[in-house]
Amino acid sequence: MRHKLIALAMLVSPSLKRAILLLLLLSSAVMAVEDVVSFSDESLRPRYQQLLEELRCPKCQNQNLADSNSAISQDLRAEVQRLLERDLSDDEIKEYLKNRYSEFILYRPQVNRATWFLWAAPIALLVLGGLILLGLSRRQKHRHSEKAGTTMRSDDQQQRLEALLGSQKRGSE
């Protein structure tokens, strides 16, 4: 395999090699572009990153602010930075954004009257699934025991059945 790659590389002209190399360098530079955020105090950066991972993009729905490239997420990242610079706590920032964008912006909403079903539904579904499986297994065991009960005969019943079948064979011959 290595020999094939070397042979292929020898066939490629030097100008094509340069073009491929330039394309690779430019594509990696484009992928490495990231928003540069400056803080007055560098100790705010870990909090900033943590908040961006805990807050959901209102447009993208299943992406956090750190992963989203939508315009609203860029605005929200700037807003989070501004609120951090104003020395607000993480809870105050979350509350501010929750009041503005509803509880949807939080990846882990608080348990309250409006969200109890969201938190209880997975547990309820697991319990319901377990009960259904238990019921199906009991029903299958019951059917199996019924079949076993009907196929098992006492010695007296077996002898009478053989006598009936024997007399039926003799009568048909």
C-alpha cells in the first residue's frame, strides 16, 4: 500500500503538489477560526465557557451557545460576556436570560410546577415499561403452564385414551 502511495505521489506534478498543500493549509486555517473574547479579568473565562455550555441557543434548539454559529447565539455570547463583566453571578445571568427567553434557554431547567412532568416523564416511562414487561412475562408463563397442564395426563386418562384410539382403529379396519 505504501509503495502505491509513493508511486502516486511521484506522478503528481510539483505545481499540483503546491496547490494541494496550499489548499490544505487554507482549509485548516479556516476551520481554526474562533471568536476571540477578551475579559478585564481572565478568571471570568472559565465561568464564560461554563455558561455557554449550560445555555441553549434559542434558534438551534439542540445546540448550546458554545457550539452554535447562529446570529442570535453570537449576540447571546456577547451578552453573557457583558453580564460577566458587570460582576453578575452565574445564577443572576441565567435568571436574566430566562426572563428574556423563557426557561427554554436552560439545558437543565429547574424543577417546578411547569417542569415537573419533564423531570418525571423518563422515570414514569421506565416504570410503565417494566410493568408491561412483567405483565407479558407472567402471561407467557401462564400460557406455558396451561399448555403443560393440558398435555400432561394421568396414567388412567392415558390408558382410556389409548383404548378409545385402539377401538377406533379396529372399527375402521
